[in-house]
Amino acid sequence: MAESITITDNRTGDSIEIPIVNGGVSAAEWTKLLPGLWFFDAGLVSTAMCESAITYLDGEAGILRYRGYPIEQLAEKSSYLEVAYLLIHGELPTTEQYESWKHEITYHTFIHENVRKRFLEGFHYDAHPMGMLVSAVAALSTFYLDAKDIFNPESRYKQIIRLIAKMPTLAGAAHRFSVGMPFVYPDNSLDFTANFLSMMWKVAEPRFEANPVLAKALDVLFILHADHEQNCSTTAMRVVGSSHADPYSACAAASAALYGPRHGGANEAVIRMLTEIGSIENVPAFIESVKAGHGRLQGFGHRVYKSYDPRAKIIKRTADEVFEVTGKNPLLDIALKLEDIALSDEYFVSRRLYPNVDFYSGLIYQAMGFPMEMFPVLFAIPRTSGWLAHWQELLDQDSKIVRPRQLYVGAEPRDYVAMAAR
Ligand code: ACO
């Protein structure tokens, strides 16, 4: 076999030839020769946990496709709701399918009054909106008891619609509460993104009219963030989903994973870094300090992309359109200078560190008026469709419960010592 590896067990001299399929070898094959032997792979860097037909990512070539469609084409020609349909169904919708999908999502945007009154309003006045979102998504499972019926296609689909539809409402509610503003009910005459902006910013006007350029820019950002194959939060979704928990509980776990600064919080770290640098003149010294090991260049580098993140290219263009409306974010010049120097510096070039999706997204969000605490929330809204596509796929695959092995490095057996004798 040309595309194969041979494993030899030197203890017995036995060997086995295993085909390389899609760039990997199957554990089911090598365990035939080495039963009971396992691989140590902290962070699952070299382990494919599942098969997936949703997103294709080639980090070497900088390629990202949802269901086969290049991200560049989707960002230019599609809308977030259409992309959400594509992720969930595997195909782009016909006009009729799209109208029905849009109608369903639009008419499920309302949340139960008790989610708001008894639950969201019970938070402390300075609660972080992402903490509120994580908890509110988990709380939804107590409102939809049919969600436990995960192998009933009708019930499953209903929860998918509810989650995609209610995420912006919960996000808007979390923001309004955290700044002491009254809750804004969804306006079903608006499209998905404009409706979210209304729930964020509406004050006394009868109908909030979002600036179409800003609404479109946010929609593009939603498309870019909708899925990214087996990232930390999607893996959390699959891990919890594999225990057959309801989708709200699994989505809450995924949102919690997204809350961490290494994942959904990186664009906030970029803004803090740019603010700290303060001016273009300080950029070279900052780069030198990073190279000397004092911190990282936030928004640079990626576990999978070893070339320019294709999403960062699109976001850079979107930023120009947004700044035409909002005025330029004063931190942009510092970001451009940082990118310029880093891309020609041996340290970054040799490690293949390029701007990732977070390098420019925070600048856009900030220019649009979103507080930094909302950045991970803005990520969670569109990623919900990706999480649910993976959850559905996992259930259809009838996959095993996720239960990895560990490398035990603890104490040898020892006898219990009474407290008085310790
Ligand atoms: N700035 C400076 N040096 C870096 C950076 C960076 N941003 N990222 C990696 N390096 C260096 C490391 O110091 C290491 O150098 P060494 O070989 O001399 O020790 C080398 O590059 C490899 O780094 P690792 O940490 O092994 O790379 P890994 O793939 O584990 O990390 C990560 C990827 C976490 C994204 C990293 O690049 C990073 O911390 N970036 C900054 C934070 C960030 O932007 N996160 C957003 C990721 S995208 C997302 O979640 C949506």
C-alpha cells in the first residue's frame, strides 16, 4: 500500500500495515496489534475525535469552507441566516426553504417572561454579560422539557430553531441589564442582525433603524464566526452532547468554553494590548518585548492556521467599510503598524505567526459601540448554529460517549493516616 504506515511491536516482532485515510490512521486498526496501549496527546493536538462533514479547514493553505463553500464567497454573497441553514441542513436553501427558515427563526426570538424577570433580573448589577448568557442558555433547558427527547427529529429541530433565534435576545438582554437599561423585546419586522442591534441600542424611538452598513458588517462577522470545525467550544459541545444531555445544557457548556481568554476572549486582549501600546512610535519596542518573551502579540498565531487566517483578510476589508460610517478607530493605525512589522520580522515569520480572526474584529466591535464584555457574547450568537450542526451530526453518527484515557502521574499506593497522626 503506498499510502500506509507499518507499526511493529518490538516486544513480539508482530507488525501491522495501516492505511492512511484522509491524512490520518484509524485507532481501531492499530489497537488490533496493540490492544490496551494508548497514546498520550495532551490538548488533543494530534487526535481526530470525530468524522465531520461540516467545515473544511486547511491551516497550511489558509482555506476555510462551510459544507464545501469557500468562506470568501459566503461572506460576500450570503447572509448569516442562510449560512446557519447551510450548516444545519448541509445544503443552501431554495427560496421557499429560506422563507420558511427565516419565518421560524423570526417567530422564536421571544424568551419566556420568567427567563427575564425571575432569572436574568436576579443577577448582581455588575454581572458580566457572558456569564449571564452561559447561565441563561442552561436555564432554557428547564423551560423546554421536550428538549430531552433528542432522538425525536421534530423536537430536535424545534430546539435548534429556538436556540439560534433566542441567542440574540438573551445577548441583548444581558447587555441591557449590565448597563441598567430596560429590556427591548424582539421586533419581528426586522431581519436577524438588525433585530439584534435594535435589542442592543433602542431607546425611545418607536422602531430602531440600524445603519445598513453596520448591520451588514455585523452579519459578515456572524458568517465568519459561525463555525470553525473542532475548536475548543465545539469540542465541549460534542463532549457534553455525547452524554446525550439536552442541547441547551450542551450549548451552555460550549458557551462556557468560549468565555475563556484563550478562545472567545482574544479580541478583548487585542484591544487591551493596542490601548497599552498607546501610539505608533511605541510599536517597535513592544515587538521587541514580545520577542524577548514578555507576553504574546495578541491576535497573532493559531493552532491550525500557519498562514494568513482567511477570515482576518475579510475582516480587514469589513473594518474599512465600518470606519467609513463610525469614523476610524484610533487604535487601527497601531494595529496596522504591528502587523506590518511582525509580518517582516524573522521571529514571527519563522514561527509562521499571522493575524488571526481576532486581530481586527475587536476594533470593529469597539467602533460600533459594543463594550468589550460583549465581545465573547457576539461570538456566541453565530457560533450557536455551528455548535448545533455538530451536535446534530454527532447524534446521527451514534457516536460513543467521549471518555479519553489519562497518563497517571500521581502517588503510589499508600495507607490512610488518621488526622491526628499527620
Ligand atoms: N506572539 C508571540 N509569540 C507567539 C505567539 C504570539 N501571539 N503565538 C505563538 N508564539 C510563539 C510561541 O512563543 C512559540 O515559540 P517557541 O517555539 O520559541 O517557544 C511558538 O510561537 C509556538 O507557539 P505555541 O504556543 O506552541 O502555539 P499554539 O498552537 O499552542 O498556540 C495560540 C496557538 C494559543 C493561538 C497562540 O498563537 C496564542 O497564544 N496567540 C495569541 C492569542 C490569540 O490570538 N488567540 C486567538 C486564537 S483564534 C480563536 O480562538 C478564535
